[in-house]
Amino acid sequence: MAKAFTDSNFQTEVLSNDKLTIVDFWAEWCGPCRAIGPVIDELSKEYEGKVNIGKVNVDENPQVSMNYGITSIPAILFIKNGQVVDKLVGAQPKGNFVKKIEAHLN
């Protein structure tokens, strides 16, 4: 299960973490967000210990969403050493996530 990142834990869980972190910005009412939810959960199991994976509910955590200029969801940010190194917007096939993860792990 992917972690829940929030306005209050984002600094500790994401920005201070030295692992590649994938942040899925989503909302309960967003169909495409719900469609990729299971993919995000699968990836969090498959890359457990290697990649930090979690979700930010944009309705409940407006500060983080605003800080990253999130205007369309789902928006998936790839963050390493506190910096955004890659991004995907919209529902994507699992292969697209895997390609980006592998590229940033090496």
C-alpha cells in the first residue's frame, strides 16, 4: 500500500528522504486517479525498500499541491534529493512508471 503524504509530513517523508520518491497527486472524485491507484499500490510493493512511493490527496493537502503548481490530476512527480526530476500527468500504463523509475534508479 502506498503511503499517505500530507502537508504536515511531506518535508520528512519526501524532501528529507534520500531515496527516489514518487508522489501521486490525486482526489477521491477523480476517475483517472482512481484508475491508476492500484498501479501505484503495485509499484509500492514491487519497489519496497528501493523507492519511496505515496499519494497526496489534493483536497486534504492544498499546501503541498500549491507548492508544486498541481493544476491537473493525476499528476505524478518523481523527486530525488528534494528536487523534482521527472513528471507524469494523466492516467498512464504501468510500463511508463517502470521506465521512469528504472531510469532514475541507475
